[in-house]
Amino acid sequence: MADDVSAAQAFYGRWARLYDLVATFPGVGSWREGAAQSLDLSAGDTVIEMGCGTGANFPYLRERVGPGGTVVGVDFTRGMLDRAATCVAREGWTNVHLVHGDATAPPVTGSVDAVLASFVVGMFTDPVRAVDGWLDLVRPGGHIALLDAARSTRPLARPLDAAFRLFVAASTPPATQLRYVNPPWELLDERVAAARRPLADRTADRTDETFGLGFVRLSSGRIVEPDG
């Protein structure tokens, strides 16, 4: 297991520079802005981003919590965090903090106002457990949002399906296989769908939106009191 984690960290570390380009591709910013907006943040709030990558969501989150709020980014890849740290230092964001840790078991204690995860749950072997853990961190009345990519069911998206499958294969370690017993795009679909189940069970005022011809999905909800 340790070897698998080290291999994944090295793989995504090599992707850090390219991830920056993909993360800021035209149109992607509007998806990230929509995810941040769905958290219903207020000035002074604390929000955690699980699997923050190079920090592409930080501007949208910080804009909503203001200089008196706190943004915490958790990621297990040093290469990603190094680029995120460069961005934070360049912008002078003293209230944005980076944590090197596993988003499936984040080294975070206490209660926060919101949790965001973008394009990350598809990497988890047990996304239901991970999202349940995130829900435990959010105070009643706070929000969680999941932004992910999966295959689209729209007829207009069919010409792009092959390109999407190729992208998923190339971005899934070790990215060296030509044939798959369990294709990574099918596994991605399953994990993205599974990650939404805890939201259905434990949140209210849920929203579900799709973008990019249905390839990108945003789900969010408000955490309810334990007694409902």
C-alpha cells in the first residue's frame, strides 16, 4: 500500500505543471466559481478544500470568506502543494494555509463552515467513506460541494467520449496500459456516483448541475442537524 501511495504521489507530482494549465483552461474557471458559490460562504468563514492541487480554487474561495476568513488546502502531493505555495506567496494570502495530508483522512480537527472537493473523489477506492468523513467535519448548517468529471450521457457528447476516455486513462496512474480489465473511465463513473450518496443521506437543499456537455457535475448540500 505504501508503494502505491508513493507511486501516486510521484505521478501527480509530475503532473503538477500540466495540471495548472488544465485547471485554468478557458471555461473551467466558471465551473470552479459555481462550486465556490454553492458553498454559500460568508465573510469570516473557514473552508477546507480536499485535494486542493495547485490551488486553482483558492481565488474563488478567498473572495467569499474575505481576509478575515480562512482557506485550508489539503493535498498529499508535494509537487502540487509546492506550486500552490508559490501562488499563495505571490498573492500575499496570509489566510490561506496548506496541509500535506491524505484527503481521505485529513489531519484536521474541529468544525468548519464548508468543504469543497474538485476532481478528486474519482481517485479514491472508497469515496463514500471519504465523503462521510468530510461531512463529519462540517458544522450543522454548513455546506459541502463536489465538482467532478465523468462520462456524459448526452447524445451531443458522444463524439467527445473517446477523447474523454483517453484523458482519463492518461491521468490515471500508472498510465502505461493499453488494455484494461476494469477501464478507468468506468471506475471513475462509479466512484463519482458513489461519492454523491452521502450527500443524499445527510444534506438538505441539495443542488445538482452539469456543465461541459454533461461531462462535469457539481453537487452540493447543506449539512442538517443529527436529528434531521
